[in-house]
Amino acid sequence: MLPNEKEVIDFIERSKHLVNFSMIAKKFDIKNTTVSDIVDSLEKKKLVFVEKIGGQKIVMVKEKWKEARLQ
């Protein structure tokens, strides 16, 4: 069963570390392509921000991203 957007956002917010696509896929037992679809939808709604760092795509909730950039 696919996670809904709220479940994905909750997972990202509760994480004490930066979250990448693979971590989301593992948590919900789904493929990275499915994670990409969900995250794309969240990005369009301006709920999350994706930053490419090295070979990874890091996903952060908008408020959390702003806090991390200020530190």
C-alpha cells in the first residue's frame, strides 16, 4: 500500500537526519520511482524542497529547510 503525502511529510519531519529518496523508499517498502512521484507532487504543492547533494536527493519540509540553511 502506498503512503499518503501526510505520512511521507511526517516521516521527513520526525527524522533526526537528512532524508533521501532511498530512506523514504525503504521506510514505506516502495520503489525510488514511486518516491519520486510522491515527492514531485509535494514539491508542486510547495510543501517540500529537494536539494541534490553529491549523488543523493535530500528531501526537507520547507520550514525545516529554512532552519538548516540559517545554521
